[in-house]
Amino acid sequence: MAENIQYKDEIIMDTFRDEVSKSMGENAWNALTDGIGVPDIEKEGQQICKNMRELMNRLDDMAEPKRAKEILTHVRHGLKREQFAWAKEKFAQCGSDIDSFIACCYEEELGNFIRLRDAGETFYGQPVTDEVLNFVQSQPGMLAAVRSGSELHITAFPYDMVNYLAENDERKKRYHACHCPFARESILHEGAEVSKTLCYCSLGHAKIMWEAIFERELDGDVVESALGGSTLCKHVIYLPEE
């Protein structure tokens, strides 16, 4: 199911600008980019993400955490709820029961990984080995959300799974876990990391399928992240009481 998602990297910064302008005014975006310009997705890695680091430091200074979180959770590569109509349909097929839907998602994802391993195919370009398969099965929330009462716990797949599993150095492991082209190179350089506030964008990714299912905005938090010093990125989504 994950491979149904079509990311649009080219519109990330345009979406970021629109969300900042909507929340804080156009002058805020000008202040964030003054003297550094708009970070370029193709160049940030080559520059140890210095422009995004500066932009995020400015955002941390200008916006209270709640506002920064709201802005970034709406960036999510420009993903829209309508792209997850398939999830809403599957949820209905599961009797609109959260636990049944999660169980169905888990079985489908597990079956997909087994198929990819047996066929020698890749997951987003990554080889699926026995080690990879065992790892994703061992991590709660990686193949499908884990529900605990009104909370959904989700663990992100490492960006470079094979090298992640082979790496023993913690900093390099964090680097292989991180998906963000505007931040991951900064992890390799102590004291140069982009602010972990940027990880709210990943929270937006984690939330949007569930927001499409329930047709409403949901709250959530970043529990752990590679930018925050962890070797895996984990999120929690809070379900409405009803």
C-alpha cells in the first residue's frame, strides 16, 4: 500500500512557503529566506544542509512550537487527502473498525514484503532480503500502526534499510534512517544538524492517511526522530474520542 503514495519533491518548498505565509504572513517567509534564498532540494545535501539549518533556526526563533508544528505538518510533500481514497474505501470494507483495518494493512504489507523478497524485487529501490523482512516484522508500527487506546503508534521505515542494518555507528545509522533530503546530510556532522522541528513534516506524512479516513484534522506528536538523536523515527497520532 505504501507504494501507492506519489511524492512530489519539487513542490515541497512552495508548499512550505504557502503554509508559512498563511499562518504568519508573507513577510515571515521573506524573513526566513533573507540572505539565504529558498533551500534547493538538489543542493542542500552538498552544502551540509546549511541553508535549511539557518531557515529552521529562524523559524524556531520566530514561531512558537505549536505554530511551527501546524505549519510543517501541512507541508508533507504536497500530499492531499484525496490521494488516500483507497484507504478510506478499505476502512469501510473492514466495517469501519480500526483494529480490523490495521490487521488487514499489516497482513497486506507483510505479504507484499514476502513477495518482493521471493521475487528479488525492491521496495522503493531497496533490496528486500531475509534480514530486511525479519527487521520490519520485529518493529512495532512499521508494517502497520499499533493502536493503544486512542493512540496510533507508527514507526517509519529507514530510508536506506540495507546500510542501516549493516551499520554499527549510531550517527551513521541515524543518517541511513532519515528520509529528508533537506536534513539527512547534516546528521553526519556534529553540531550541524538541522532542527528536529523539521520532523513535524514527517508527522504530517504519518497522519494524512488517517485524516483522509476520518475526514478531519488529527493531532499527533513526534516521539523519536533521527534529527532528535534516535536511530528510528516514531510518531503517535491521537484519535478523537468518538
